[in-house]
Amino acid sequence: MTKATEKIDYSKTLYLPQTEFPMRAGLPDKEPLLVKRWQEMKLYERLRETSAGRPLYVLHDGPPYANGNIHIGHALNKILKDVITRSFQMRGYDSNYVPGWDCHGLPIEWKIEQQYRAKGKNKDEVPVLEFRKECREFAQHWIDVQSVEFKRLGVEGDFDNPYTTMAFHAEARIAGELLKFAMFGQLYRGSKPVMWSVVERTALAEAEVEYHDYESDTVWVKFPVDLANMVTHLEPETTRAEHDQSNSELAKAFVVIWTTTPWTIPGNRAVSYSLRISYGLYEVTATENDFGPQRGEKLILADALAEESFAKTKLQYKRLREVKAKELASMTLAHPLKGLGGGYDFVVPMLPGHHVTDDAGTGFVHTAPGHGREDFDAWMEAARELAARGIDIDIPFTLDDAGFFTNDAPGFGPDREGGAARVIDDNGKKGDANETVIGALIAAKMLFARGRLKHQYPHSWRSKKPVIFRNTPQWFVYMDKELGDGTTLRSRALKAIDATRFVPAAGQARLRAMIEDRPDWVLSRQRAWGVPICVFADENGEVLKDDTVNARILEAFEAQGADAWFADGAKERFLGNVRDPAEWTQVMDILDVWFDSGSTHTYALEDRPDLKWPADVYLEGSDQHRGWFQSSLLESCGTRGRAPYDSVITHGFTVDEEGRKMSKSLGNTIAPQDVMKQSGADILRLWVMTTDYREEQRLGRNVIQTNIDAYRKLRNTIRWMLGTLAHDEGEDVPLAQMPELERLMLHRIAELDELVRKGYDAFDFKHISRALLDFMVVELSAFYFDIRKDALYCDAPSSTRRKAAIEVVRALFDCVVKWLAPMLPFTMEEAWLDRERDAVSVHLEQFPELPEEWRNDALSQKWRKIRQVRRVVTGALEIERKEKRIGSSLEAAPVVYVADPVLCAAIEGVNMAEICITSGIDIRAGVAPSGAFSLEDVKGVAVVSDRAKGKRCARSWRYTDDVGSDLEFPDVTARDAAALRELRELGRL
């Protein structure tokens, strides 16, 4: 060895990766700096400038409530939205994301009331405008907090100019939408049973209710058959004597009902039966106690439920005969509390009902039209016939807003000794109503049996307390009243659903079923914070339709917000000189907040020149089929005839690693703030991207760690590319001159480009992320980069192979970083700025447009076969390493037997030693000797391991026979010697 060669440090002659892109991400510290950078450089404004003139793509943000820090559901939701808007922005659209907030209604008001209670203050004693001011300030505080938290997640949008439902212009637009319904004749004042929160003193919509386990008192109650008021009938084949005999058998009979709400018995006005159920007349033959029915009593029950019902009171019985549907139809009953408090002397008719089943109970449904939708529908359907029979069809108001019985419930209301009984108290606890009613039934000897039942019962979404069904005067929008063009709100909505794209597709059927079955829309709430139902009504509840009055209202709202409705003298100012204030009542109810959020498409889309109507997509949790998706659909169909969106995407909810719902009581919640603080927002975003957001997503410590591990592999792959590209001098190699391996990788890039674009179009982020992660780890790190490290590190500067490989790495980096930028905006920005020192931001870039000639399906098929052979070789080498017979694969020179002619043809002319990263390889056509290594799934290939011959190159570590062939560089291969000589000529040695 010469003195010159003794001094050469070969490691310095290699093109080893060089980069400042760190292996350790440090995301919790680095991400806030990037957020700050984006704000200082005004990235949002630059995005709008660079995309001016492009087609708009609008994702309309469903507004979260401004009443607390964000939780994991918010994070999931906003990340999905951000990925969508970014992906369209980078594919030729102006995809402007405008965040919004829901600021009105119960969630905000409830928080202020809680603060009042903590200070011993009474909300009702606070002037309404002062209370509303506190609600507004509270909402604004949380908008500011949530804005910072959303931006920390990497969400890019117009946070300086969001939409809020409490903005004056928004309140004016919401009021204007309501007045459209009023002017169309679709708004009416009616009395129907609605879900009522005693705790919050307001009506609730279905979307404001959730169901929890609840233990109810249950009672079986006897309703006496009232022969005096029966409808006389004689069937053609029935004689008068037979008819009289039938009535005689029923003279002392009782119809037995079952209910889980004993407190509704004072509101009973009918009993419903089914035409599909078989009923029988039963007689008690013996009893073991004095409680309940006694011997000789006759009872009518569904045959399928008789045995179960009699077992409740340990009665012996016999079936006398069938009771036909026509007998039930002609039958009338007496109320079981007849005479109590001087009331309940009315006739109780029997009504057919589709909702009656023999799954549980008795086959008869106690019908209190003031306490249930199905009860109300059955009563109203029969109202005309009942009125013709002289039956009073008015529905009583048996409960007040605090859950106390009124005087419409004689014996239980204010006149009762000890005061009115109560269903639920202010804390959501059971009152004394059930026990009081049950006691009265026992005293009247009308209680058949009693018990308890744990079942799912509606609770307020906010207070988490049980609700009641209560008949109250409310404001409604018709679902089925003709709109002047032969359509109804329901028919328009159903047509719009059919024209909408749903992801997942099952959402369409779900929303359709809800619209098909929903009752009229209850708009009124008995609250103080929100947009009022800004109409005037006469003594009959008819709405004033006056364009001049409406214009005054909207002008005032635009200038002062909805507070104008509550200002002193508002009534007189709005009515002006042409309407007598004495003839009109100013409605003071507040609009359902779902109408607020359902109207956001008007001012957030129609009134902003940088957005458009309708939106391309709405995206929210699957619970919004009964919430925002539905209210937006109904509002828009009622006023514009179509949905405000073209597509609807729904995501599921996050559960813990065991599939349990997250709750503070279980201690299994995951706060996004904690994940970002410990691991970074991109880890959270990677979790969202790699999970199936359409279903429940699991999240916990192990899931987070799995994503950290996946992120580390991804980051290291990007880091290696950056290090390799440090030696990129921008030289290109014509496609035809590139080695097959490089052309194969360009083909794979083209394939992935199609997959990525289709995936983003389909909102299938899991498919994209998994494909890219697998590509980077399996095809790049473990295959292409592994093979090409020798050429990239050791080949001469002029090497076509090396230049082609660098060009491919450049293309890979450009594509992968841009494709992943919507998903992992922090990491891809960091990588892009490390590579492109003069670049502004990767988020201002577009997805690359790739040459069509990169696609080469024939080459891809060939290399699938080559890689099959390679898998067998690497499998054999792995065993050699485990047995410590070799250290590096470069110490091997295996003999490969290929009996499959197709595979043999595929590898012909291919440098398989290079592909298998061995110093040598012997390919032999034919069957391998026994004992050779093979893989079950690769037929016709086997490997006999052997060590490499020759000397080890001091520079490339390959074993070859030509080490020492160059006298100037005697310890390296001829290839490496030539590279060293070229480096010296360039002054790099």
C-alpha cells in the first residue's frame, strides 16, 4: 500500500447522507414555532392570493358550541376538515376554510346560570339584556380559546374572520329566514307534547336529547268497561240475544293497560288497541292475596301477554272467550280515577293504533295525548269522529313548566292537601307524582300490579337529567303543509336527500328514515339567549304578515343584533303607526339553536364572496343526522327548495382501547392538548388518518405509541431522502437511459399518484396513509433505498446509475411530501423548508403533474417476479445471519435454483447480486438439491447459501475478485478506484 493510499479516509469519499433534518422530531416544541411562522407570513392570505381564479371548493364548517376547551371529538372533526380543504387546495382549487361557532341557546345559557347559582343569584332577577350580554362575553371568550387550540392542531383557515351565530349580521339573517317561513304560512302556534326539561325549563328537540339507563315505576291499571256509553252494533250474523249476552259478559270487565309513567294516568283520555293482536276475556278464579284483582273479576288482555300479566299478582284464571276487534272498537271505558277530586268523569274511548304491540305489557296502550307523540297522533287522527260522538277532544295541560301537576289533573294539583305533586324536581330527581298516582289507583281498587323497570330513557343533552313529555303551546313549522308548488317540506327534503352524496353511503338511508318519520319542527324554546321568534301574533295565534314590519325588525337586528327585540318600546317601534299594539302579542320565545345553525349556510356561504352556495361538503359526527345535517336540510329546503350541500360525510366517535365510551368517571378520556404536549399534533393527525373515521375509533396509550412508531419510520425515510438530496446537482437522465429499477420506481410513483388523488376524492384517508406508509417502509427503505445505497454512496460523480437514482429520489421526495402535506402539515413543512431553503411553504404548492410515460405496467409485472425471487434469497440470508455464519449480506454469494421458467425468464439479464445486496450470486435453472431454502408461497425457487469469494473492498465493503486490480488504489474494487480517481480530478479527494 502506498503512502498516498494510507492517508485516504474512504468514509469522506462517499456520498453519505447529509442533512440538518433531525431524527428526533421534537414536535411539541417545533410545531408551535411553525404555527407562529404561518401566522407571521400570513399563510392564509397567501393561499387566497395564489388560488385566485381557481374553482372554489367549499367545506362548510359545522359550528361547535363555544362553551369550553376542545375535546378529542373536536380534534378528530377539525383534522378531517383540514385534510379535505388542504387536499383540494393542493389539487387546483381555491379551498377556503372558514371556521364557525354556535353561540346561542342552552349550552351557553346553562353555563351562565351555573355561575349565577354559585354566587347565589337568580337568573330571573337579572335584566334580560344584561344576561344576554354575559352570554355573549362568555361565548366570545371560548371562541378565542378554541381558535388557538384549533390552530395548534395545524388547522388552517380564516380564524380572523370566522362566522358566529351571535354576530349581528348572522342574527339578522337567522331572523330573516324565520320570517320567510312565517310569510309562506309555514309557521304556526300549536299545542303538542314535546320533550321538556324541568331542570332547564325549556322544550327540547330530539337532537338535544340522549338516552341513558333509568329505573321507572311500572303499573298495570284496570280501566272499567262502560256499558252505558258503548256504541251499539249488531253484526249481520248476530242476534239481539247474542249481542245482549256479549254485553252482559263485559258488564263487569276491565281493560288492563301497562305503563312506565304512572304520573301520566291523570292525562289519560283513551286506550289504544291493535287490529293485529288476538285478545281474550279472562276470569280470575283464585288469588293468593288481597291486593289487585279478586276472584270473579273479568279482564281483557292480549292472549300473548295474559300469562305473564297474571303472574305479576299470582292469580289463577281461565279464558272465557275471544274479544274481537269490532267489540273493542264499540267499547268505551271509564277512567280508573273517576270521581277523584271531582274529575275524570269523561268517557275513555278505545282507539286503533299502529304503535300497539304484544311484545310487552298487556296489548293495550294507555293513551295520554298530552304526554307522547304516538298518543297525540292517535288522538288527533280520531278527533273528528270523537267530536261527532260528543267526546271532548281538548288536550289537558296537566303539568306546568316546573313539573308540578296543574288543576287539569284533579286530585293532584295545587288544590291537593300538601300542594301539587311533582314529577321531577329542579335537580332532576324523581318527585312524588308516581307514588301519589299509584296510591290513588290503589284506593280506587284499579291497580292490577306494580313493579320497576330499568330501560333507556331520554335525558337532556346538557343537564344529563331526565326529561318529560309535556303538552305545551309552542311554535312549529309544518312538515306536510303544501308550499304552493305541490311540494311539502318533507317531500322537498326527501328529494334532496336522494340527490346528495353520502360518505359512508349508509348515511343516506339513516337521514331519509329520520325525515320520513319526524313530526312538525318545534322551533320555540323558553330561554333568553338566542335569536327570538321575532313575530307578532293575534289572540288566535295567527302570525302578522307585514313586509314593512319585517323590514323594520331586520334593519334593527342588523344594527343592534337580536337584543333589539328585547329593548324597551320594541313592540311599538316595530309595529309602527299602521298596526295597533293592543291587537298583537310580541312573541318572546327563543328560536331552537338548530334553526340557528341550520341557517348558517345563508350568511356564511351566500354572503361571503370568497365562498359559494351550496357547499360542496358538510362533515360532522354521525349524531348530526338528527342535528345539523337535518336542520340545515330542512331550513334550506323550506326557503330554497334544495339542500345547502352536495355531499355529506359522517365520522364515528372515539372510544378507549377496550371499546368503551370515553368518560371522566371511567378516567379513560384522552385530551388532545395532552397528546400535543407530549407527542405533537402530527401524531394525533396520523392517528386520525390511519383509522377508519367512519366507524368508532379507538384511542389510548398503546394506539398513540403505535402511531409514534409509524411516524418515526416515516420521518427517517424522509430524513434519508433529504440527506441523499444534499448531493443533488439537478442533473436529469432521459427515461430511456435509466436502469430498470429507477423506471420501476417512477412507475410506482405514477400508480400512487392515481391512488392518492382518488383517495382524496373519496375522502378515504386511511387508504392513502396506509399505502404511503407501506410504500415508504417496505418499498423504499427496505427495497429501493437499500439496493441503491451502494450506487448512491460509492458510484463515481459521472455515473448514470447514480444520477438516475438521485433524480428518482428527488421525484419521490417531491411527491411524498406534497401528498402527505394535507395530513401531516408540520412535518412536511419542516421537510420542505429543509430541502428548499428559498421556499415559502409546501402548503402553497400543488400536487405534481406526472408524465404519462412513467407508467409501465409490463415492467411492473416483470419486477413482481424478480422480487419473488429476491424474497427467497433474503429469507435464506436472514437464517445465515441468525446462525452467525455471516454478518452482512455482502459476505454472501448464494446459489439460487430457479425451476419456474417464467421466473427464470424474468431475472435473465438482471444483476441479482445487486438486487439481493450480495457480493455475488449464482443463478441456476433447474431443481435445487434437497435441504435448500425455499418459501411455501414462491414455487420453483430455492437457495443454497454460500460465502462470497475474493477480498473485501475497503470502501464499498463488497467482496470481489478485482480488489487490488488498480495498483493506485490496491484495497478497493476497480469500480471504486475509478470513482476515487474521478473525485480526485474534481478536487473532492
